[in-house]
Amino acid sequence: MKIQLEQIGKRFNTEWIFRDVSFSFEENSVSAILGRNGSGKSTLLQVIAGNLHPTIGSVSYIHDGKIIPGDQIFHYLAMVAPYLEIIEDFTLKEMIEFHFSFKRFLPGLDISTVTGLLEFPAMKHKQIRQFSSGMKQRLKLALAICSEVPILLLDEPTMNLDANGVDWYLGLIKQFAGNRTVIICSNLHQTESAFASKSLHIEDFKK
């Protein structure tokens, strides 16, 4: 899916977070939104996801040559972000079942294979509240990346991951994120987005 930003800006009260952002996220590509903490990366990603409306400008979504209405874009994306929670009263199995009652598995995947990808099968029947922060982040990533959607939005995807977890994330992206539009929000020069083919530096659009 192609996502086109046309002169968009977002303001909270009298403060502009960014202005005049024009950028094309191409189909079947990986792009990065880069900037320091607090620079507006997450706000821009929420605008792209349809969770926030831009104060000015427009966002267009084109899939298979058709325009997708903004209020329907949630059907076409999966998102990982620090502010998006998982249900900690659920067991791992229950959380996977719940998520995939709304999204379809990628072809060839099911509850068993997703559980195996997480690499902590002993936790299958334990409540998520017993997971470490790194395990919870792995679960968020697996749920999103293993969903059959054309758009993946990943906000600081390696947060709470140790070195092994970062390698796991990179392997998951390499294995399953192809042929999709992937947008990664990251601090500058982070491994999590080093493989992106295009970058948008959000601080270039502060006025």
C-alpha cells in the first residue's frame, strides 16, 4: 500500500508539533521516521495510522490502485508502540487467540507457530503480567508482524529488548515483513531502522 502525505501539520493548542510534511511511503518498502525523543515521531505515526487527524493537510492511502478511506485504514495495518498495551490478565495463548480474532495470520502461521517464534513456550499458559518487559515487547512485535496486513507501523520496536532480542526482531522482520509497507519510528542511527530505504527526519518540519 502507498501512503501519501500532502503538506500535513499537527498542532496541539497553539504549539505546532510539525508542519508542511510531504512524503511518500512507497508500497513494498521500509521507511524510517527519525528524530530525538519528544520530536514528534509518534505523533506523526498516529496521524498515519488514522488515530489522530492532521490539523492541516491530507493523508492518502492507495491499495491495488484504489483509494482507501481514512476511517477504514485500521483494517489494513498492524501497529507496535510503547503506548499500546496488551491485556495482562490473558495468558499467552489467550492473547494470541484474541488478537487473531481481529486479524488474519500470515499464510502458513497459526497459534502454535507464533508461540514457537516467541521462543518461550514454557510461558504459553501463564498470564502476561508474569512476563518480563522484553518478553512483552517480543509478543507485541510477533502479533503485529505475523498479521496479514499490507502496513506495519513500528514505533521504537527494540524498546526493552536486549541484544538477543534485537537480533530476534531483525530476523522476524527479514522473514515476514517482505512485500509490505513498513514504517519504523526510531531515534537517529538505531539498529532497528538501519535497513530502511528512505528516511523522514521529523525535525526538518518544525517551524
